[in-house]
Amino acid sequence: MNTIAPLYMGTSGLVLPVPNKLFFPEEYQDKSRLSYYASLFNSLEVNSSFYKIPRAATVARWADSVPDAFRFTFKLWRGITHNKNLQFDPLQVDHFMQVIGEAGNRKGCLLIQFPASTRADGLPTLLELIDRVRRNDPAQQWKLSVEFRHLSWYSDAIVAALTRLQATVVTHDISPSATPFTDSSPGWAYIRFHGPEKGYRGSYSDEALRGHASTVQTLLRAGKSVFIYFNNTLGNAIGNLQTLRALIAESRQSGDTQAPGVIG
């Protein structure tokens, strides 16, 4: 009998299904937005760390306010990933890793996202960056996941290089760099839904989400953990997340599986 691997789902940035705290359930009226969010979903992709490195004490406080089974994914600071020619200061990597290390046993993925201007000839520097990250995480508690925004990165050689370093390619749907699906990760998959419309807007159809649910179920049955985040936060991120979660549960019950397809 196959064991179903863990599934973590959330939004890119903290989004709630209610407009403000007045609409929180009574038991969360005196608690933080994160505490309420963590009662609804089991993971969060922290996008704010891309713009500004948080304080270590803040990360520790976040970790204390969520259940043990909750997982944080942090997006690597843009001062490291978005420099010309992929140049980075190793000491800044060390500092970032020390800060997010305060997440303790609630570590999920580390999202390393590069701009469209960064092409595959930057692979040697990317490998140096991954090596520096791993020096700060020798136990490999963070699942390294790399999102590319240029098609030149999508080759078997690059996927193999990342796999050897226990890192995986993020599957995402931003055109024209939407990811051809690859199931070569060391043990997990990372899927980002950026929205069917430009500007992180729009809502995915139930039909599209049903197809994705079957893909996710195939991965889970293969023993791979799956991290899913909806980034269409100016659209219907919460509704799409809830629908996909329900469809995956339905797919689990029916035992429905299919070959993985393209997320998009």
C-alpha cells in the first residue's frame, strides 16, 4: 500500500478570507492574523522576506504562533538573487539563513527566484549560491526550490545539476517562462500558481484545478511532499486554494491518478 506524502498549501503572502479582524471567529479575536491564517491553512510562502530581511525575533515569534505541523517557506532576499550577473555577498546569505533559522522545526522550503534577465549561463554562480546556503543548513532542513523566469534554464543538464545538490525546479505558470513539468525532485515538488491573468489576477476554473488535483495526487502517491502556493492574491487566491484542496481530497478518496502535466 502506497503511503501518501505530506501536502502543504497556502498563499504567497498572508491572505485571509475575511476583510479584517472584526470578522475573525471569536476564539481568534485576540490573536494575530497569522494565528488565524494557520487555523485555515498549513503553510505560508513568506514573500516579504524578498523585499526586506525580517528580524530574527520576528521569525521566532511567527514560529511560536502556529501549530507544529505548519511549515514556512521563505523567499530569498532580492539583494542576493537580483544582482547583475548573479553576483552576491556570501555574508548576506549567511545572515539571511541565520534569521530564517529561527523558524525552528517549522521549516519548509527556501524559494530562490531569479528574474527574467538571469539566464542559464549563470549556472556556475547559482551553484555557488546553493553551496553557500547549504553551508548554513548542513542538515538540509530547508528544501531548496529554484524558480526560473527564462526558458534557457529548462534543460535536462540543469535539472540534473540541481537534483544532485538536493534542489528542485519550481513549477509555475507565468508566461513566457512557464515551467515544463519535471518530476525529478529529490523528494518534493513546489508549485506556484501566479494567476490566469497578468498582474497576479484572475481565478482558475474548477476544470483546470481538477486536472491539477490529479497531478498532485500522483506526486503524493509517489511519496513526494508537495508545496503549493497561490500567488494570484489580486484575484481569487483563497477561493482557488480552497477549491484545489477539496478536489485533492476528493481525488484521494477516489484513487484517481494520471501522468503529471503542465501547470498552467
